[in-house]
Amino acid sequence: MTNAEIAATFDHVADLLEYQGSNVFRVRAYRNASRTIGSMVESLQTVRRDPDRALTDLEGIGADLAAKIETLLDTGRLPLLTDLEKQVPKVVFDLMRVPGLGPKKVKVLVDALGIDSLDALERACRDGRVQDVKGFGPKTQAMILENIAFAKNPEHTRLLWSEADGIATELVAWMRRCPDARQVEAAGSWRRGRETIGDLDLVVDSDAPAAVMDHLERWPECAGVLLRGDTKTSIRGPKDVQIDLRVVETASFGAALQYFTGSKEHNVRLRSRARERGLTINEYGVHRLEAGASVDDPRTKGRRVAGRTEEEVYEAVGLPWIPPELREGGNEIDRAERGELPVLVEITDIRGDLHMHTNATDGEDTLAEMVRAAVARGLSYIAITDHGQRVTMAHGLDRKRLLKQWDEIDRLNESLAADGSPPIVVLKGIEVDMLEKGGLDLPDDVLARADWVVASLHYGQNQPRERITARIVEAIENPFVRVIGHPTGRLINRRPPYDVDIEAVIEAAAHTGTFLEINANPWRLDLDDKHAAAAKKAGVKLVISTDAHSTRGLDVMRCGVLQARRAGLEKHDVANTRTLADLETLMAKKG
Ligand code: DGT
Ligand code: CA
Ligand code: CA
Ligand code: ZN
């Protein structure tokens, strides 16, 4: 069994246990194990076979889970799961794919209405039977109906970029161990950094395509071969993702990488530009057309003028190299031609992280652990932004607990500074909630004492557009609010954004000098690339934040940076690329 399959098995167990109403700690243990295993690059089998290591060294894996992993590796089955599956109706899994329907709600629906399929649930909503179930009501019924349509949309079954990235990293490392492969690169939407990925595309430079394809098929995570030709093959990988491999010779490698990186629209424009110059461009290279040669023949008889590298390909059509994140067929070719491509922000430009949680609210780790992890990641400042009191579910902070946390941060900063220049400065922050009726969940006299205030909207997400927009604009106008957290509230593949007039939000942010967040959590990426580009255009500064709920959560920064790059953001567009002193100068402009 592969890591991905074992992770999925544990997730499955967690769902079933939750459906049955098991102990929350038991459920959480399986979820954490699934997350740990899902984000591992090395295979569990390798760890197990290493005499110097034990499965129990892995975070969240105790003796019981380690034994279950061994059973899965040896037999491919888990008796516990077989038992659970017998006890729980199959329909439960389909229903849980509907945004907002967790194991508990599904159980109520199944028990009360005898729902046996997604279609049956849809009918029950239309007939008005769901609203009569205790705890549901007409609003929930309408929401379920909307979300069934969302769950049925094939767009919403695409992998998150970060999930695809875990697979791509492992795959590329495997292929680079193939003795016949000279160069190996992943291309397609993964390389362009799209928020979701349909399939993975791999380009390999080799003279021995058959050997390279055999090597791919021997990958331990390969779950089946879908098709095989002379120089291309497709397999099924973890999480059912399709992997398309293309093998080319060295002279064509740059052209193939360019072609399979796409996007299709970008390639179409590049091709027509080539034609205007008497050239053809395809996955084999750029060729100068000779009399009698056909544009439509991929191995055209023309003389090859480029193909070895991507730079060469772009140069042949009179352009500088264009970063993959910009290749979406917008105005990137015109900008490249005019020498006006942005110098995109990079992960190494990021100096601070201004949104994170500790175990004072719904985070997993302590203040000290978060600070240590931030130092280890080379950050020079962070803001601790636990939830305000409205978020009761997360044990949000009231005035008293918040001031106590801030005292703790004061002491921490003093001890960090005790030996001269401190490795990091910790800002006293808070993530306040925009209340359903307007206003924030902590008073201004408390916020006035904060170094950094994030305002977010977690409740009343189904309010009408004017209400939601007014709540956010009101928060923007509060003099102490520095940034709006995850401004549209969407969860990719799970929950649509709330109905908000984003243009009005951007305008208010520009007017007041309030920042807007690019939340780097791979489920959020909020603002998205298009909205972030619109914010930049309006003169708004963005803040890329991890919203980490554990030390590991700090690692998603690069997902946010990728979206910022797709938005065309440069270093100066992102507030947290500044030194703390320069950030404070920028903050002083609000008013
Ligand atoms: P995905 O997989 O849906 O997330 O998106 P992509 O962009 O990875 O698309 P995919 O895997 O179908 O193809 C990879 C790249 O190959 C695509 O971005 C551009 C190139 N490509 C594929 N089919 C065509 C085509 O018919 N014409 C052109 N010009 N390029 C193509
Ligand atoms: Ca693809
Ligand atoms: Ca593909
Ligand atoms: Zn947060």
C-alpha cells in the first residue's frame, strides 16, 4: 500500500468513527496520522525497513497506529475498517462530499429521512422534507441544495495544488533516479501554480524512452497504466491523479517543457506570433519554414532554430523568458515584448508572517513553539493572532485572556532581546471577528493596544451581499484594523465565497490604507490571483499570511507566494517583504 492509500484509509476510519459518534480524541488521532502520512515524501515502507528508525518516531504515530500501518503494508487491509464499513451505510460517503455536511449531519439525515443517495437527498430538499428535520430548517435546506450542485461539478474534484505538489515532488525525485533520464521536469498547471490541478505532466530528456517509461511504471505509487505509446505514457498515481509523461531528445527538451507547461491559450498566442515571423513552434522546437514545408506537420522539414531550452524558444520569437505563473494567455506576451514583465515576488523576499494561532485558541502548539518554529524558518517578525471571543467554538479570547497573552509576549520579546539583537520580534496581535450585526468582537480600547489587528468574518456568511459588504467595509474603516483576513471566505472545492462586492472592499482598502490578505492556506488562497491583481491595480498592499494553526502550518507560505506571483505581484506590493521598521512606516499611513 502506498502512503496516499494509507492516509486515505485513516481518514476514512476517522469519518466512520465520527459518524458513529466515537470519542473525539480517537477521531482526531486518525485525522492527525492521515495528515502526517499524507505530507510525507518518503514511503512508510522505507521508514519501517530502516533498522535505525521506527514508525513511532513519526509525529502523531503511537504504538497502536504503527501496528495498523504495518498491517496495511503487509496485507493491504485493516480489519477495523472492514468492521466499520459493515456498520455504516455506503451512502454516507457520497453525502459527506457535499460542502457543509460532516459525518454528524449526514447521520441525522440518514436516520430521519432514510436518504440512500445524493439524488435522494436532492429530491428530499426539493420536496421540503429536509427543512422539517430537527436542527435543519429552510435556510440549511436551501444551502444543501446549492452545495449538492457544487459537489456534482467536475471542476470541484480537481486536486489542490499543494496535494498535487506532494505527488509531483516525489515523482520527480523518483524519475531523476532513472539512469536513462538526463533532465526531468514537471510541467502543466502544476508549474503555472494554478490553485487546483487536473493532471500532472512530466517531461523527460532521454534517448531511451522505453526504459524511462518502464521506470515510471515501477514507481511504488503507480496504481495502473492508462496508455502507452512510443514516447508517451499515462499512469494513475496516488489520489487517482493521472500522470502524463513525455520523453523527448535533448534538442527538444526546452520546446517540450514550454509546450506542456501551457497554458493552451498562452501557447496559441505564442504560435501565432511565431507564424508572423515565418516560424513554427511545437513540442519539438522552433523551426524556420522552408518552401514546401507544412505548418501542420509536427516534425516539419524546416530548419530548427531553437528547442534546447525554454529561454531559446522565447528568444526565437523575440521575447524574454516568461515566468510560468504568468502564462495564462492574458497580456503577458505584450508585456514581455515591451520589456514590462513584473519582477515577481519570491518566497525569499518574505520577512514576516502576520496571521497565526496558538493553543490559547484553536491552534495545536504553544506560543513558544510557534516562535521557535518561526525563527527556524528564518522569519524576522511574526504576529500572534488568536481568535477573538466571538469564535466560541475555538475558545476565543476575551479582553482578560488577550491582555494576559500580550503580557506573555512582552516577556518573551524581552528575553529574546536580552542577548543583543533579537532573532525575531513577536507582535501582539488578534484576529477579531466582524459580528453579524456589525462591529467587532473586541472594543477599540483593547485594539488600540495591539501591534497588529486582523479582522475576519466567520459567522453570518449567508447574509445578503449588501450586509456582508457593509460589515467588511465597516471593519476596514476601523482605525485599528490593519488587514482583512481571507476576504471572500471561500474554501476551494468545499465552499463557495460569500456574496461580497469585492470591488467595494478593494476601494475601501485603498482609500484607508488597509491591507488585504492573501491567506496562504491551500484550501483558502484568498484573495485569489485575480482579486489580488485587482487590489494591486487599485494601489492596495497585500499581506501574504499562513494562518498557521500549528508549527507545520507555517510551511504553506510558498502556496500564498505562488498565487501572488500569478497575480503579478512584485516585492513592493507585499507588505510583509518589508523590514519591521518599514512595515511600521507603511502602517502609519492609515488614517
Ligand atoms: P490541468 O491538467 O487541467 O490542470 O491543466 P493543464 O494546463 O496542465 O492542461 P493539460 O494537462 O491538458 O495539458 C498540459 C499542457 O499541454 C497545456 O497547458 C498546454 C499543452 N497542450 C495540451 N493540449 C494542447 C493543445 O491542444 N494545444 C496546445 N497549444 N497546447 C496543448
Ligand atoms: Ca495537467
Ligand atoms: Ca495532461
Ligand atoms: Zn486565523
